[in-house]
Amino acid sequence: MKKLTLILTVFLLIPMGCDFGDINTDPTRNSEASLTEMLPVAITQSARNIGSIGGRVAGTVVQHWTGISAQPESYTNYLIDENTLTTFWETGLYAGAMKDCALIIEQAQEKGQPYYEGIARVLMAFNLGIATSFWGDVPYSEALKGSESLKAAYDPQEQVYESIQRLLDEAIVLFESDPVVGGPTVDDLIFRGDAALWRKTAYALKARYTMHLSRRDPNAAEETLALIDSAFSSSEEQPAFLFGNTNNESNPIALYGKERPNQMDVGHYLVDTLMASNDPRRLKYWVFSNDQYMYYQYDNPNLVWAQQNSPLSLISYTEIMFLKAEAYLRTGEVNLASQTYSLALIQNMKELGISSEQYNPYLAKNAGFGKFTEFEGRLERIITQKHIALYGQNPGEAWVDYRRTGYPLLELPANANSSYNPSLVIPRRFLYPISERTTNQVSYTAAIERQGGHLMDVDMWAFQPSGK
């Protein structure tokens, strides 16, 4: 996880996209590129997909941020239409990272390079997880096959989750292979070709996507605990992508704050919650200036997730600890759940550079379950703290947690618009991109009819109770 000068080389080779500089892929790039050329591009785009426009919109919906002008203000008011995420779908996901992964898998199989193939399968699963958690049914089994897949059918979400788990299972087997000469080294911008760490990452992601289905699978918690046993066990092993200090290398959240100042503030829910509890994380999340809770301020090193070189992890150790706490709670291991929840909270504080002297007073009131004696109160405590911890590092997963648990208890924005959300609920999904309606209408229409409509208040399969 060392910073590599190769990152700069990668970005210089990739034309900048139109989405405020945070989509860095070219859908027409050469499919004949070598593995060593394609892998860093796939890794880079995957990391950027966490915090580019998809992450920003999800983070606004789940109230990590609030828009105060331009497009982000529309997101806050739920005016999130078919155009909003078209570029993200096209050049961030399908013609971006996922296309690269498909090409890497094909070429790695031809060349007998199991670790390249394994990494590509992990990244494919990761990006497919973003796609299905944003839209529900999405193309996969017929997609990513060049001109043959321009009108690909949408796989039902249940099938998509099966594909995600299968990709990760296949990756685990590949990482257990013997190393092959010519395998990934410095072109692996996360682990420098360390198959053991990629294997642990695959298990960690399996745990995440298993818990996504907590409302569907009665065994999800037990399965999650078993998977975590094989995942990484420290922040030093988490799959962190290290961004650089130039615009081309920048963390997309920080870059947006730099290039589009005064468009987003920290969300009111987050501000109110942290202020009311005197949470020391507030000093790492925002600075109060000119009556704004600013998530970005030029040259302010205290704002942990707003530096151009702030890393983003495919999945963090903090997330793993919160997943483990929730899984213990769901299996009735209340004492272990309480202990693990407290350790997750401490881990997040340490990750942010907060000293024990600063966080101990907060822990005295917020560690453990305290007065919460019922399951729902304890679950709310875990998920609410996880929501706070995921700020800046994975807003999309915070949105998943809200939809599957109902926590934290968010209030509807004052100016919420009902055009795409007639029930005026916290959005349950995004609208499919307009490009799908115009170029893949048959498959697009079938997916909408199967899921019960094309509005943001329509629950997707994963977050409905079992039996629906």
C-alpha cells in the first residue's frame, strides 16, 4: 500500500472525463493493451468510483453532505433524474472499470496469469456491487462483451448478488495458486502483487455483500462472521488506494471541493449529531467558516477525507469491525457485539488521528450498549456509529445500511421534491441512466416492470423482507 509513482503515469495516459474531472476513463481505449497497462487503470477507476459523482450523490441522499448550490442542491432536494449518473454508469462502471476487468480476465486466462485474473475478479465484484446497490437489476451476464452486449439483458438483483459472490469465490481460488513469472508487481497499485492480501480482501468483500442481504437471508449474520475470520485483521492490511497531490491524481471528493467550492457542506444530520454529543470526529470532518460547515478548505490538514492524497479503501478495517459487531448482535452474542462495537468506534477514532485523550470522554458515554437493552436499540447504535464512520470513505455503503436497517433515523429534507419520489421517502434507488432508455429500451423496460416501477421510492429486492 505504498504510494507509487506509477499512479501519475497512469493518469497521464487516461483522457479526463467530463464529470468535473472525477471520471478518468476512456470507453474507446485500446483493448489490446497489456496486463501491466490495464491493471493500474482498473484499480484507479475502481477507487475513484467510491467518491466520484456516484458517491457524492449517494452521500447527499444519506445526508453525509448537503448541497447548497448548483447540482448538489438538486441532489439534496431529490431532483436526481436520468441524466445525473449517466456518465458514472457509462465511463465509471460499464465502459470504465468493469470493461477493463473483463479484458484483464480474458487476457490473464490466455497468458496463464492467475493473480491478474484474481485481482480483476475482485474489482469486477466490487464495481458490480456499486451498480446493483444503486440501481437493483443491472446488466452483467450478457454485458461487457463488446458490440454483442449493447442491448444486454438486466440480471435480476438476486442473480447479481450470486454473481458477485461467485466472482469473489473464483478470485480466492486463483490467489491460492502458485505465483507465475511475470505476475503483478508495481502495476498493482494497492498490494504490489501480494496474493495473500488480495485473498483477505476477497473474503472481506464477501462479508460485506453477504450482510447486504440481511433482510433476505436468515443466515447472513452467521455467514458474515465466518467470512470475516478469513478477512484482513488490521488497517495495515486493508485495500487502500493512495491518491496523489496533483489534480490528475487527486481524491475525487477533495478535487470536487477544490474545483467546485461552496456547492456542498457537511450534512445537517451529521453536524447536529456530532455537535450534540461533542464528538471529536467533528474536528476531522469539517471546519466552520462564513456560516458554513465546510467539508473542504484549501490547505487545511485537519480535514482527513478532504486532502488530495486522502486514501480510499475498497473496504476498510473500520467497516469490517462494524460488520462483525452487527453480525454478533444478530446471532445473539450480545457481549461480543458490545465489545466489538466499542472496538470499531476506537478503530475509527485512531484512523482519523484522534488521540485517546480526545476520544476517551466520548467513549465513556457512547461505547457499549449502555441503556439499550432491546435488539433494535442496539442495532441503531451500531449502524448510527457506522454511518458516522463511513463519512468521506464510503457513502454508498452508508446508504445500503440505511435501506436495509432503517438507521440512522434521518429526517426528510425541507425542500424534498416528489417528482421522482412521490412517497417522499429517503430514496431507495436511483433512476436508470437516460442512455439505457434510448439505446437498450427493451431490456430497460423489462427490468423496470419486473421491479415494480422506475421511481426512487421503489424498494429494490435486496432490501425487502424475505418472501416479497
